[in-house]
Amino acid sequence: MQVASLRWTLTPERVRETPDLQGVFTLWDGNECVYVAHTPSNLSLRDSLREHLALRDEGVIDASHFAWEITSVAKTREYDLLALNIERHGQLPRYNRSNSPLRPPKTPVTDLRARV
């Protein structure tokens, strides 16, 4: 699964060299793509990768490399890359799955009427 850039070692120096623009990025653990994401509207590729570098350094995730792509349709491109991963490997990347530390925990639906 390719995005437009080469695969870079996930280091502070390489992250600093990443564009301060919107796009999609992938995280890799060796030769396995472990995460595909788009940048939120308030973060750039550089900011997003900085956050994931910190999570890696804290031991929350395992990632050795990253790749990125600048795009104005980041969310659509993310979905395309995830669909391609499912087509090729039969499942989502490790950290895109529901039990991932990168996915927010599911919270029960609260019926506000019960509080009245």
C-alpha cells in the first residue's frame, strides 16, 4: 500500500522535514502497514506525525517508519487506502482496528431523559 512519499524512519528529524500541510499518512512497523490516517483540520502532517512519534516513544504503539501524501481530499484518500489494505490483507491495519490504542474507546449511549 503506497502513499506518494518514500517511507521514512520515524525520527524527530524526519518528522521535522515533513510538510506543514494537510494530507494522509501511514505508519509502518518494519514491512507491515500498521496505521492509515488523515490529518484533522486543525493539524498538519508534521503535527500529526509528532503526536504519533510521542506515542511510539511512550510505548503506546510500535512504529518504525512513516509515509505521507499531501492531498486536499485527505479523508477520501484515507478511506481509499484502508479499502486497498482490506482488499490485499483481508483486514484493517493493526491500529485502525476497533481494539486499537489509537481509536477512542466506545462509550455507552446516555439517555438524557433518564436524568430528568
